[in-house]
Amino acid sequence: MAMTATKRKKASILRALRAVLYLSSLPLVVLFFISKWHNSNSQASQVSLPDVQTPPNQGSNLTVWEILSNDESVSRFAGIVGKLPDIVRGLSAPQAQFTVYAPGNEALDSFYFPPDPPPFFGLFLAGYHMGPGPVSPVRLRSAGTVSSFVNGDIFFTYKQRISIQQNHDEITFNHEAKYLPTDGALSSAMNGFVHHIDGILGLPNSTAHVIRTRPHLSKLREGFACTRLAESIYDTNLHVSQTLFAPTDVAFDRLGKKATKFLFSRWGRPYLRTLLKYHIVANQTLFSDMYWPHNGSDLVDFHRMGETDSHK
């Protein structure tokens, strides 16, 4: 029991340190992009910016920060960003390139703020609502995900993605915040874009949380438990990331009652374990349009690859 408690304590400490490292790196990431863009053009061209698809409005005389700070409809969000001098400096740099996804005042009015938030709360909130590179309204309509400034792995190689859904004439972010089209002058800056959204973006749930809580994945959850695969999936200390191709209860039903009953029996569990392992990719993260190899290699942008192939 003592050894188990010690292991849990160490795991908690590691998670806490990991969180602190993520958050403390945000200003450094912003300053990194600023410094790169202040170098010569030849040096800047070597920087890999996955979402740089559309140049910013070269005719605008305002920076991203000037547009954001002078827009009354997003004044509450601008107030949060304004308390972060490193980020303000970045958004004010004419040669840098950024995109901000700014929640309106109504979204922040309805958002629950902790009574005594930690010092990094505003930094995290701001960092997940902006990212490197100019992402235009046109680009939003073809993108599957866009980058934020929040780190997505413990090695600071990749940035958390924000998913984009195309719903007829609407665009949503992370299935929760709608894109609010604005006048071009309110969105296009000399160094990027400001997009208005009607909600606060939250980090997606972990794969473990999804498996544990989704009713339509109950048989998969049972399968992971009885084959003891759940231990490796739920313990984040055993992997950097993971991608699960999760068969639903309907998918299991299609196997037929006899096959399903056998797989979940004592004699069929070894086969079930092998089958389920085929649906788990450890230490690899696959998005709809992006792939993180997690081995130090550059991320793979499927959207850019498609554009390259179409021009051949």
C-alpha cells in the first residue's frame, strides 16, 4: 500500500510539473515567433508555421493588438490579454504574424471564473485563443484544425490544436463556439487576423475521459477493462499521447451476438485483446488534417500536402 501511495504521489508531482512547464512556456513561444520575424527574410523563411496559408492585410495600418484593444465587443477579452505584456508585445509587432480567436463580451459574461484563479489562468485562457500565422476567413472554411499557443506535448514540439467544424453556412470551433463574421476592417490587421467567436474555447477532453463517459462506447470500455488494456490507456505516465479508433456499441453489434459473446468470454478475451490493440496507436496523434509523430520530427500537414498535390 505504501509503495502504491508513493507511486501515485510521484505521478501527481509529474503531472503538476508538466502543467507548470506548459503554462510557463507560453510567453516564450510568443517571443520566439517575434524574434524569428525580426530576423532577416532569409532566416524567417526557415521557420515552419503550419497555418501560414494567407498573407495578412498589407493595406491595414493597424496591428492585431490595436484592432483587439479598440474593439468594444471584445473588450473583456482584450482586458485579459492586456495584463500579459509579453503577449501584447507580440501582437503589436508589425512583422510578426498571429491569429486571435476573440470571445465576445457576452461569452465572458456567462463564463465561470474561479473565485481565486491561479496566476497563470489568464495566460492559459489567452494562449488557447490565439496562434501563430495569419489564418484568414477563407482559410477557416477549408481548415480542419488550427494551432494555438498552448503546448501540446511535454517536449514543447507541438502546439494544441483547435478543431474547426463546417456546418452548412456556420463555422464552429471545438464544437462549442460559433464563428461570428465581422467587417473586414475589424478582422484584418497588418500582422494577422482577429476572428470573433461567441464562446470560450476549452481544451478537448482526453481520450481516457471520452472512453469513460460516452454511453455509446460502453462495450469498448468493458473490453478495455476485461483485457486490462485500460491500465495503459488511462495512465498518462505510460505514453506521451495516443490515438484511438474507437468502435461504438453499434460496431460491436454488427459482429453478431455469438461473436461478441465469445470475445467477452474467458476463452475469447485473448482474441479481444489482440483486436482492441489494433485500434490503439500509442505516442502518435492524428487529427483530421494534421499528424504529430512525437519523435522529434516535424508535424505533417495533410491540408498543405493536398494543396501541393493539386498544383502538380
